[in-house]
Amino acid sequence: MKTLKDINIENKKVLIRCDFNVPMKEGKIADDTRITAALPTIKYCLEKNAKVILFSHLGRVKEASDLEKNNLAPVAKRLEELLGQPVTFIDKTRGEELENAINNMKEKDIILVQNTRYEDLEGKKESKNDPELGAYWASLGDVFVNDAFGTIHRAHASNVGIASHLNSCVGFLIEKELTALQELDNPKHPFVVVLGGAKVADKIGVIENLVKKADKILIGGGMAFTFLKAEGYEIGNSLLDQENIEFCQKVIKEHPDKIVLPVDVAVTTEYSEKEDYKVKDISDLEYNEMGLDIGPSTEKLFENYLKEASIAVWNGPLGVYEFEKYKQGTDHILKFVVDNNIKIILGGGDIVAAASQSGYKEKVYHASTGGGATLEYLEGKKLPGLEAIK
């Protein structure tokens, strides 16, 4: 894989695909983590006297009313503050204004192009990797750097399309992500996987791929109850992925020593924080109760396996994390892995958000910035944005 330092960018027009898909509230950036993550690549290009042209999407654009709320102008303003230099924002995705601005650039100038998904308004040209659009964007620069790990699993005009026409490489953010995730390709043992989240359906590919490599797969969250049902337990009103009970039975039958399920759970009769909860053994649930978090005995069980791990990966919270009462299991295990210096990779999405909320994100070995991209990597799938550069 070609990285930024493998490619000559001196004095060139460098197109960089960033991931500035930041959360917005009332037109303001709620969290600038994804912007700060792009800075090392941008600064390196500026040091090489490059003319830097930035591309990113923001949100989804399905109709004209989506344009204003997904405007990248606030990102340009925040970039200026973080870099301490002007960022020219072009409120277009193509045309004379954009072309003239690029042609008039001096070394170390920066342009941010308007949201690439504005091109989705008529015919989904960005999201469907329209060949003419990819070729047009590529014509604006000399070199392409893909540094948007969050979209690397999608074949879009702004990544695969541009890379098909230019000398291309990955930026420092993607390089960092891949360096960490590639440790899971041939992991050191014991290798422990922690899986949470709601549905088994969302994790079938991950389970099928990692069960071959893992020594233990610790299962929590809503998905644990489908496995428990497959084992014959009464799960009451707990979340059930009915269609995948057979899959769970098959995994347990084929890998009985690898699958580790909760032994106790926090149960209540209502999906809310209003009702009190009890901790019950998984064999004691009543028909009207639902489990919303792992219990203390399960925490201890999971800790016993994690403390022996050479490396671990974790995807999905272990309880209903949006409820304060039912985030205890997730936070407890996060604290344990940090306090015990366990080499763990947080596999994107909700578990990284949970770690960020509880202050553990910066303390773990690696917290992936990709949600869907990380999940597809863990499933063993090829990532189109990477394949285009290979």
C-alpha cells in the first residue's frame, strides 16, 4: 500500500479526500474530532509546498432541503482556526469558479470544495461513482491522497473515481488505522473478541470471520439474548433476533469452547430508565422482564479472559448505553482494559462513542475512526477505496 511518504507531492496540486462528516447542531460543529484527525496529512502536504485541495462529504443529500444543513462552510471556518491560515471555501463541486480558484493557487494554499454529496441530488453521481465526475475531479490535481477511512468501504466518485485516474496513496490517518487493524489479520494469542450491540444480523460476517482466529468471543449487548435463546434460556421480553437463532445454534455447536455468554444481567420490565432494575442470573428471567445490561458476575467473567489476552478487539456496547443505568457494564470493562493496559482495538461506531463519552477513548491502544469501514474490515471484506489505490 502506497502511503504519503512514498509519493512525490513537492509543489504539486494535491487532492485529499478527508472525512469531515462531523456531527452538526443548528449549523454548528458539535464535535471536531474528524477534522483534527485530518490535520497531520494536511500539514505534511503544506510542508512540501503543495497546493492542497480538500474533498469531503457531510451527511446525506436526497433533496434540495438537505443542501443547507449539510453545507461544509462551518468546516472551512474550523479548519482555518486549527491550521492558523486561510482556507478558501468554494461553494461548488464543479465549474468555472472552482477551476479558476485552483488555477490561481499558490504553494501552501488550501481550498475546501463543497460537500461531494451535493452531486447526489441529481442521479447520485457521487455515491454511485459516476465515471465522468471522478474523471473531472481527478483533472483538477496532480496527485490523490485518500485519508477518509470512514468511507473507504464505499466506491464513490471522490475516492475510487479519482484514484482511478491519478497517482494515488493513503494519508496518515488511514495508514494508522490499517497498521492497527492489520494486527488482527494474524493476531497474537490469546486473541479475544468482545461483541455487543443490538442485533446478531449486524455481526454475522464479523463472527464468521473472527471465530476462526479468536480464542474467545465474549458476547454482550442485545445480541447476547439471541445466543441465550439458542441455548434454551427463557429471555422474557429481551431483544431477540428471531431470524438468526439457527445461526447462533450453529456457531455454539461448532465452537462450544469459544463463545462466552453472560451469566447474569440487569433486568427490568420497561425499556426506560424510570423503572428500577434487578440483577438476575440468566436462568431466572421472568416472561415479562428484559435484560438491558450485563451483570457484575459477567463483568468478572469477561475480565478473566481479557486479562490473559495478547490482543483484543471490541465492537458494540454491552448494554443500552444511552440509558445511564445500563452503561455500567460497558464502562466497567472499558476501565478494566485501560487500568490493566490491555492491548485492545475499539472497532469503530458506538463503542468508540461510548469510550469518548466516558473519557477512555484516548487511553486505549487504538480507537478506530471508521464505523462501517471497520466492521467490513473485521468481516474480511475488501475495501473499494483501498483496492483502487492498490
